[in-house]
Amino acid sequence: MNIAVVGVGHVGLVSAAAFARWGHQVVGYDDDPTKIAKLQGGEAWFYEPGLDDLMAEVTAAGRLTFTHDPAEAMRDAEVVFVCVGTPPLPGGGPNLSYVEVVGCMVVAHAQRDLLLVEKSTVPANTGRRLEQVIRRESDRLRMAHTIEVASNPEFLKEGAAVDDTLHPDRVVYGTSSAWSRDLLRRVYATLVREDQMPVVETDVPTAELIKHASNAFLATRISFINAVSQICDRVGADVEVVAQGMGHDARIGSRFLQAGLGYGGSCFPKDVDAFAHLARQVGYDFALLDEVRAINVGQRSSVIAKLEGELWHLSGKTIAVLGAAFKPGTDDLRESPAVHLANELWAAGAEVRIHDPVALENLAREHPQLPRAATVDEALDGAHAAVVATDWPEYAALTPEHYRARLAYPIVIDARNLHDPRSMLDAGLLYHAMGRPSVGR
Ligand code: UGA
């Protein structure tokens, strides 16, 4: 099939490469000429394990090309995937103006009847708005082609995006006719034949809602275990063992029950807010989601309280913050709990020194006010306390002796529960985890 992918960010680029791998002819379009130039040179513009190899394979086979010209992107397209950003607006809802722009662009350049598929995460009923835009633009431009709208949400995680896309747990698409359903069946035919995963075929609003409900549910799990960690702190229980004990129940499962500094990234914070916003718009107060968000923010406050418990005032104290990325395996700082924490410490008058194995360049660009440390030791040397803010494996390898030798005061706040509390306490550190036995109980 001839497929156009509009927007070559994490979702768009990985999906485009995967469609090409499944045998389709794919063109990736973006309105950012620098991204397109880089991709035309054979290089992804962000880091994602396995992506360069996959791109090399499908571009060598001549099945994936890139263009900055919308007319060229639409020339042969039978199916167009919308993968543009839907960033949050101040009121909690997502900014869907880029999605609207794509709708107009597709009407202006369509060469045949085609299917426009939302892959960007959008609230339920965005498909209806998009159909309205298409109808109006088609009338205005006197275009006779039929353009149908479908929803095909993506469930990839940054850092595991290639594997998640090539071997998803499920494929979900929502369509409004047999014609569009059959087109999407053809898009995924190779994948479904090879991997035999469940396929959910439904209508457009239901598919849109599956995505928001999935992300909101995962965020709820994280906030739930974080709330449990607060109780553990107060009664002297170990949240890691609580999560393990809960996870053995097949109805609960063990994944996404890691307590810590909370969730971040470009998806969970935005999608929890957007889902709550949509609920309110349609007359339902989904207050649970407000609490999910509040618990997430509260995890940072509890780290600050632990620091104040040890250091009294933070003003004038030097704090080593280990980690800036919103999770390990990425240099993405969007809504990173580590960066939020560093900013809050900085605002409280502390001198922060942030280390991250890969995200310092982005930190310098996006948060130039935050001082950076090129190495872990540069962050730790002479600091009054260290906070482990991102669960990078290299921080897990730091020994209690190392912390003792480097820090001015032997205080470690392990906000990602990376270390073994017993050995940290035995080595004489003032060690605080999140909901695990620690000093000061
Ligand atoms: C998330 C979802 O996991 C994907 O299924 C979805 O497709 C994607 O959003 C999206 O909507 O595009 P992602 O944001 O890449 O993927 O990252 P996750 O691995 O889900 O982690 C999100 C945050 O939750 C991170 O800050 C991580 O540290 C935190 N987390 C995760 C926890 O604090 N505890 C956990 O147990 C798991």
C-alpha cells in the first residue's frame, strides 16, 4: 500500500519505519525542514534503540522516503497517518490545532479517495471534528475525493519504541465503514499474520477512548503504588515487597507498580489532564484523575520534606541531583519529575548540581538556569546531600562507600528505590528511600 505519515516524531518515524518493514511504500512528511534533511541523510533526529538499523534496512529496500513537500507526500497516498504533536494547553486540554492543519493539508493535496488515520493521542470525538474540517475544506476547494477518518492509537514507549511497534500487545483501530476497516486490515496484515496478537476493531470514538483510558489507567497504577509508599513510610513497611506481593495476583500483575518520584514524559501527565478535561466537557467529574495527578506531584514534595528533615533549611545547601531524563534510556526532559524537583530545590535557594548520562545537552538548552555536572562525582563532591531522581542503571551501581567518600554529609535520598536499604544503612549513610525502611523512622 502507499502510506504517508505526517509528523516524524517518536510515534510517526517509528511507525513509518514499521509500515515499510511490513512491505508498504511509505513517505514521511514533516513541516520542519531540518528534521527532514537529517532523515534524508539516513539519520534519525532523536535517539531510539534499534531505530537506525530499522531505518537503514527499509530505506535500502527503497520503501521509506522523506519529503518536506506536502504535495509530494500526498501524491500516491491511499492512507495518511496523522502523527503530529498534541501538546497541552493551559486549561488541561490538548492543543489540536496541528491535527486540524493536517486535515486541511490532506484535503488540499489528495489525489484520490483516501483514509486519514489519527495516530496522535487525541480526545474522543476528535474524529468527528476532523470530519467537519474535511467537509468544509472540501466544499471550499471544490474537491470531490472522499476522505474518511479513522483512529489507530499507538502504545509505544520511548526507549522501547521499535520493539513495541514491531511486536505490540494489541492492535486497535476504529473506523466508520467497511472500506476503511479493510484498508487498516491491509496495513496490519503482515504484522497480524506473523505475531498473531489480538486485534480490536471498533468505531472511531471507542478507539480514541482506548488510548486515553489506557494511559490514564497506567498513571493511576503508578499513583496508587506511590500513595501506598507514603503509608509504608509511616508504618515501616517496604513498598517494593508490597508491590511484589500484589503483583503475584494475576488479576493485578506486577508491571507499572514501581514507586518513586512519579511519572513524567510527554504522555502520562498530558493524557491524565486531557482525559479529565474531556470528562468535564461531557458532564462527568472524573475526580479520580485529579487525585492521580495530585499524588504524582506530592511525591516531589515528600522528597523535599525528607531533605528538609535532614538539612533543615535548603537555602545555601548543595544538592546533587542524579538524573534529569523522565526515565532511563532517553534524553527526553519533557515533564521530567527530576527536572521539576531540581527546579523546586533551586527555587528554595539550594545550589543544585544535576548529572545525567545523556540528557545534559537538552538540559542546557531547555533549562539553562539549572547548573549541570559532567560526571557523577562532579555532582557528588562536597554536596550536602544526593537525590537519585532517575533510575539509570549506572546510579544503581554506586556503592554506599562511594557516596560516603564524596558527599560532605552522608545523606542520600533514593527517590527511585534503586539501592538496597540494608547495605546503605549498614555503611552509616543517612538513607531515605520512598516507602522502604530507612533512617529516621
Ligand atoms: C507511555 C505508555 O507506557 C505507552 O504505552 C504509550 O504509548 C506512551 O506513553 C504514549 O502515550 O505515547 P512513555 O511515556 O514512553 O510511554 O513512558 P513509560 O515507560 O510508560 O513511563 C512513563 C513514566 O512513568 C516515566 O516517568 C516512568 O519513570 C514512570 N513510571 C513507570 C513509574 O514511575 N513507575 C512505573 O512503575 C512505571
